[in-house]
Amino acid sequence: MKFAITSKGDSVSNTLMHKMRTYLQDFDLIYDEDQPDLVVSVGGDGTLLYAFHRYRSRLDKTAFIGVHTGHLGFYADWVPEEIEKLVIAIAKTPYQVVEYPLLEVIIRYIDGGREARYLALNECTVKSVEGTLVMDVEIKGQLFETFRGDGLCISTPSGSTAYNKALGGAILHPSLPAIQLAEMASINNRVFRTIGSPLVLPQHHTCLLKPVNDVDYQITIDHLTLLHKDVKSIQCRVAKEKVRFARFRPFPFWKRVSDSFITDK
Ligand code: NAP
Ligand code: MN
């Protein structure tokens, strides 16, 4: 089996990365940065987001595992003290794999043919470059509302504990193939109206955001921020691709939520 390790880049994560690399090679596993079967991310959730995008073109052939060198993460849920145990578990493959849903974002531009396709592990956010974001929100081809406010956040179930949670969105179990649309400070008065509640859409329900006036947007895909000019529409739905995580021990999602946000009992 071939593996790669991604580090957050600080000295603690780098030391751990080198240690794991040596241990895994001692078990005759092959280090291959280009075509790994297993990617170990050492750092935090942000490090795993980075690793996900780095190996984005081979998601069907790669499984991820996260070790955290800071606080407990949702994707990085192994502690450095456990790495000997983890290395032995990895060496004794085959391991169990769990799959989580992803968000597909297709941005189309006014000038026709050109479009850009992205996959997000956490979410996509849309903000205007200047002033209030005004966008028509279509769901399954029907106009649902005209949104006015700071922005919109469309998240995956595993991303629902990130930005989405800060916006008052619900936490979704990652076994649900769904996406969630959450508002950022919508304008609501007698003239302008939005639903106000986060919406959860099932697979095959497409959410299409269409500019009303302005056509330049600041769009994030996980940790990546890009300025998109001359946007015609932004299409969001559950992706056909999934992300695969290697599971070596049970760590139920709701326990991860409780340990992260309530207390680590
Ligand atoms: P960051 O500024 O370090 O991330 C913000 C925090 O979100 C970090 O504590 C990060 O954990 C945590 N996080 C990332 N994914 C998570 C998940 N799925 N569930 C729970 N917490 C999660 O930047 P980053 O590390 O590059 O992460 C990018 C993410 O930051 C974006 O995808 C977005 O979700 C989030 N974000 C949140 C807000 C907000 O809450 N208001 C605003 C902007 C962005 P680590 O420390 O382990 O990396
Ligand atoms: Mn981070």
C-alpha cells in the first residue's frame, strides 16, 4: 500500500509527520506523494481540507485519516499519543472506509460556454464584492426567494459543524446525502423577505443562485477564496463523488460533536 502525509507545517506537526513516515516505511509501506492509497493529515481540520483538495482528482482511490496536533477536529480525530497504534492498524490493512457526501458547485459565466466546477468538503460561501448581496434563489428550477443580505453558505453534512454552525444552521449527520443553505444576515422588512431558516435539500434537488444586479462575487470553496467576475449563475447540489475516510476504531459523529462543542468527558 502507498501512503502520503500532509502536515500543517508547524514544528510539532512536522516532527510527527517524519515519525509516522519512518514507522510506516518500517512496516514496508511505500511513501508516494503523487498516487497514495492513504493520506494521513497531521494538524487540524484545515490541514485535512488542504489534503482533500490536493488529492481531489483521485478521491475514488484515496482514503484520508486525520491526526490533530491542536484541538480535537472533525476530520482530525486521532491524538499524537495514539500514532503507534494507528501505524499498526494501517499496516494491518484492509481497513474500513466510511464515505461522506460532498457539495458540487458549478459556476457559469455571462460570456457563454465557460464554466467552473468545484467540489467542497465543508462549504461554498457567496458574498458580494461591494455592498449587499442580492440573488435570486431557485430550488429545483422554481424561484424560491430573492435573497438580500451579507451572503449565503451552502454546506455539506460534515461541513455543517464549521461555518454553517456559526450561522445558526443545523448539524447534519454525514450519512445523509444532503446540502444545507444558510443565510448570513438577511435583510427582512415589509419590502424584502427571505425564509430566515436554514434549508436542507436532498440529493438531486439543485439550488441555483442567480445575480439580480451585480455580477462579481467573492466565492469560497472551503479554505479557498476566489473573486469571480461576470457570473451568470452558481449551481449547488450533492456531488456524485464522495470523500472516503479510513476508519480504524469507532468514534461516532455525535460523540465528536459533543466532545468538540460541549465537553470532552
Ligand atoms: P480556520 O480559520 O482555521 O477555520 C476556522 C475553524 O473551523 C478552525 O477552528 C477549524 O479547525 C474549524 N473547522 C474546519 N472545518 C471544520 C468542520 N468541518 N467542523 C468543525 N470545525 C471545522 O480556516 P481553515 O482551517 O482553513 O478552515 C476553513 C474553514 O473555516 C471553512 O471551510 C469554514 O467552514 C470555516 N470558517 C468558519 C467561519 C465562522 O465560523 N464564522 C468563518 C470563516 C471560515 P482547525 O483549527 O482544526 O483547522
Ligand atoms: Mn485551521
